[in-house]
Amino acid sequence: MKLADVIEVLEGKVISQEADPNLEVTCVSAADLMSDVLAFAEGGSILLTGLCNPQVVRTAEMADIIAIVFVRGKIPPSETVELAAKKGIPLIATKYTMFEMAGRLYEAGLRSCDISCRIT
Amino acid sequence: MPELTRLQELIYELEVREVMTPDPVTVTPDTSMAEFREILREHRISGAPVMEGDTLVGIISIEDLIKTLAEGQMNVTVGERMRRSPITVPEHKTLIQAVVSFQDHGFGRFPVVDHRGKLVGIITQGDIVKGLLKRLEVEYHEEEVRQYRASHVFEDISSDRTCITLHYHVNAQDFDRAGEASSRIKRVLNRLGAPPQIVRRLAIAAYEAEMNIIIHAHTTGEMVAEIMPDRVTLRADDAGPGIADIEQAMQPGFSTASEWVRELGFGAGMGLVNIKRCADEMTLESPPGGGTHLSVVIRIDPPWFSNNHNGSNQQRSSAG
């Protein structure tokens, strides 16, 4: 699924400077604990999170996450937006809860990152 | 010949506007052929669109000038000698369409127009060749930069054991810069062309280790990455309070982090577990009062560059 489709399904709004709509999204991780994200997120995944601080962007950078979606209309502070711009990681805001977002993306055909395959 | 294939691709990829000469020198129908000759000489061009105000009305070239010279009629105007209603090329067409136009009509140049038919440039066969060569050169250069990788560094340096060592300072409690050292390590490894899975594992281990120093150490810590052809070693050292019970600290979910660290998304008791998962070898030492010392080894198999170590020696001795 393309990032453009994800944005459409979530009725999301791109809040970073740019987001390549043609990015291929392979799977989804949803967490507020960054160590959990580092433990199971796969490269090419998107991250759904309620956490808005710059560490979210750092975590995405380390785990090769291609985009971050913030839940419940949260808008991250400018430090986060600036770091994301520097790292070229798109940020997307939506009005939906984590549960609703996960449900919509699952219905659209996306699946969770495979925990069994883990980091390696 | 791969170059030829790429060249053919480029003819279908590049647009006319990317290779044309923009804002070309123009003349009017009233310009005399004598003046036109001076314009060609001065600008070192071989032809020009003829404009009446904003409207393209013709095109005139050096061939028209030569004919006029031969007839000895240099007082006539461009308007009398130009080709009227010239064939134009739209700026957003790909080069292949321009190439076809040159073949079909045999002209030396075409005015380039935008979607409203307004003149935006001029294109010659020379422009097409130059544009293609320039793009090939740029791509070649980019490829060259991409290939400047660790294997070449290791190849260039003759030693029994080559190692690139990176040192990073990490300040305890400095959450603003948290992750910066790991980010830089990751960038270096990518630049060196390390396999993506190796980069990812090291980046995650480094990030967790960096966060540990920031969260738990009370002073400045240091991270050191040693890059070798067959392994990357990461050391994270701090002089903080240390870990009372390492076995307990290695349990998933065990954490001594404060509430506000948890609010940042860390301190979930998964850091050391994650590091171990990323590592081929991991040692963690925390002698009483002696800070915390973490060492992580990630093996690179096959090595980036195998013709090193003893292999290199053997080759040299046999060659010498």
C-alpha cells in the first residue's frame, strides 16, 4: 500500500514539509514505548503513536520507519517537526484514536510488523 | 553496452525544457540581415526566432544569411528571408519527440514553446547531445560517490588489521540531543556502504545504549564504534552509578527509570533486551563504583572486504 492510500484511509493531514505519496508501506507498528518500536518495527513500516517528542523521530530514523502518524489530533512540537524535516521522515496527523486507526488500516489490508522476524 | 541503453532511456526521460537554451536571443522582422550577421557573431549562435512583440512569427538561420550573402543583398530585412510559421516543439515533450522532429524536417533548430504557445527557448541537435552528456556525467559522478565505500577504504589502506574508530561524547540528562550520536554512527555506516541489516542492528543497539547513558549516568559518557571488515564493535562507557544487579537489569520489563523518562517513551525495561537481540556478542560490566561498560559486537559475514588481514599479506608476499 502506498503512503497516499494510508493518508486517505486515515483522513490524515501531512504536517511535515513534504511526504512522498508513492512511498511503499509494508507494515504497521503502533506503540508509545519507543523501545517496543525498536524491538519489532520493520524497515518500511509506518509508526502510529501518541508520543510527540523528538525521540519519536529518532526512533523512526534508527528503525528505518518511513512515516509517523500521530493519534487523536495531536500535533507534535516544533522540535519534532524540525528534526523530522532534517531526517526526511513525513509526519501525519489524524483525528482518530490509536484503536480506530489500527482498525481502518487493517481493514484496508495492512498488517502488523511480524514480531517473530524481529530486528534481524 | 550499458551506456547506450542508458542513453536511450534518457532520450525518453529528459524533457525538451531541460536541455534547451532558455530565453534565446531573438530578432524582429525589421532587423536587417547585416544586423542579423552581427548578432550571430556577437552571441556565437547559428539562428534565432523572429518575434513581433510577444508573438513568434518566424525563424531565421545562418543558412538564410549565407544565401543572402551569396546574392549580395544584405540590406533586405529578416522579415523577407525568415521562414514563416515555424514548426515548434512544446517544452514538456521528451527528447525523443525533438529527435523525431529533427529527422522529419531536417531543420537545424526549433523554437520551444510553453502550453500557451509562448516562446521559452530554442533547441538544436547540439543542445540535445550536450544535455545527454551532462546528465550522463552527473549520473556517473553520483555512482562514483556511491561507490566510495568502506571496502575501498579498507582496500587502500595496507595493514594487517585496519579499523575505523569513531568516538562520540554523550552527556547524561541531555535529552535535547539524545540520539544524535547514534544518528551519526548510522550515517557513517551508510556512507561506508555497510549492509542495511548491519546498519539497522547497530543503530538500534547504539540508540538504546545512548539513551541508557542519558537516562542513568550522571556525567559524560562515551560511545566508541570500531568498524572493521568483518565486524563492528560498539562500546558505551559511563562513570554513572552503575547497575546493582545485571541479571535483573537484563530481564524484559525491568526498569529503574523515573516516571518522566517513561513519559518520553523510554524506561520500559526493554533497552538492554533490545541491545542483546541486535548483538552477536554482548558484554555488560558494572563493577561497584566503576560505572557501566557495555560492549556489543555485530559480525559482518561475509566481510565487506575479504582481501584483508592475512589474506592481504599472503597476496603481497606472493606478488613480491
